[in-house]
Amino acid sequence: MVRDRLSRFCTGVWNRVEQHRPLSIAVAAAGTLALGLTSWSLMEQGKLSSVGMERGRQREDNPSASVPLPPKSRSWRSPLARQCSGVDRALRSRLNQLDARSGSWRTFVKIDPTNFGERYDKDAYGRLIDATPRVVVLHETVYSLSSALNTFMTPHPRDEDQVSYHTLVGQDGRVLDLVDPLSRAYGAGFSAFLGEWAITNKKLKGSINNFALHLTLETPPSGANANRSHVGYTSKQYDALALVLSGWIRSFNLPPAAITTHRHVDLGGERDDPRSFDWSKLQTRLAALGDLCVS
């Protein structure tokens, strides 16, 4: 079983989350109360095809009875460099202290079960496939955290409308875990990484969701548009992002080069997120945590 093969994932985060369930409920309530305020935003998202939230898995107009050819491999040159020296010790200490009190800023929020699923160990054509998480995709919300939560909490019976990420990082550094990393989040539609995708439903285009981890950053107010850039993300977001990624790197033995963007994996050429992302800020933090000293 896929879940058995992935059992090495650290359960500590989820245990801490359970200890802070009241905060989860409060966050969920905030997302629900935001329904009236975010309805306009949800309608506007349709206009932001180049940078907007993933609008769901993409339907295959002409399903094939035979196995489709995999996409041409697109090379990925990671902006993250190997670093074993020159580490900011003060930053390391600060991040370790922040991680030690993660129960105060990280919590689990239950979303609607139509918006995520199990990882498959066979594709739609009966072939064995590896569902071990091996790529991390960075996204942005475009609109507010509460708007994103409302989308994920809304039931979506149609496959093409279903959408989610494993984790959401707010501007204030709050981390909301939405989908267990052992499960499949629907963060990317028509997509591939290094020429690999998985087709788990013949009616839908191939995607990386079956072996990907999806993380989205809350966009600042200046980014609630289709512009190519905005003011960027906060220091608290980069701190929390680094700690989440560090946990995934160690739990799933991921190389830093496996951290990529929605823009890169999108095969439709319609996505630009996360806009204004500063890789140097992630570099210094992951180096401080000791995750970049790899061969």
C-alpha cells in the first residue's frame, strides 16, 4: 500500500496539531465567515489565469485507450546552491527556537474531502507507479488566506473543480496544514516535472499530483491582480516556509533541487506563481538549518 511505503513521514507535526485543535476550529470558522467577503474574489480569480490559484484538475478532451506518451522533459536548474559554510548562526538559533514552539503558529485545518484524495500505486492503465513524494511545488494564493480556505472548504463534486494544497503559509507566518503529506493534494492541473507525470484518471490530463507536495504562500494585497510582480513575501513567511520545507526534506529524503515552482511544472504555460519569490532568502534559511550541505 502507498501509505505503508510512506510511513516514514514524521508524525510529530500532526500530534502537535491535535494539541491545538481549538485554534484549528477558530481558523476554520474565520474561513467560513469570510464567505460573503470573498465571493467577489472567487469570481475575479477566473480573470487571473496566468497567476491565479489552480482552478482544478484539467479534463482530457479526448481520452485515449492507450497510454499517452510522457511529456518532453524540461530541465530544471535549481536556484538553491550547495552550502556547507558561511552559515548565519544567529539565524539558525532563531529558526530552531521558532521550530521548538511550532504549536503556537502551526495547525491543521480540515478541508472538504472532495478536494483531496489518496495517492495511487497504479495509474489509470494498471501500471505500477511510484507515489513517494519527490517534488515540492511552490504556489501563491493571489487573494487572502481566508479566501483560499473558503475555496478548499467548499465541496466540489466535479473533478475539474477540485483543488487543494498540502500546506498554506500566511503573511503573518501562520502555517495551516490542509492535507496530510501522505495524501494527494490537487495543486496542479496539466503538469510534469523532469518529464514525469502520472495519469490516474483517463478523463483528466496527466499531472504531478500523485508524487508532489504542494505549498502555497499567501499573496500580499499588492498582488491581488494579474501583474507580473508584487511587493513580495514577508520574513515571517520565509521563516515558516523554510521550516516546513526542512521537515519535508528530511522526512522524504528530498534533494533541495526538488523544490520548484508552479510556473515550471505547468505544461499549459498559464501559470507564473509564485511571483516575486526571493530564492536567496530561502537559500540562507535552508543553509542555516543544514539542509543545503548535500552532494
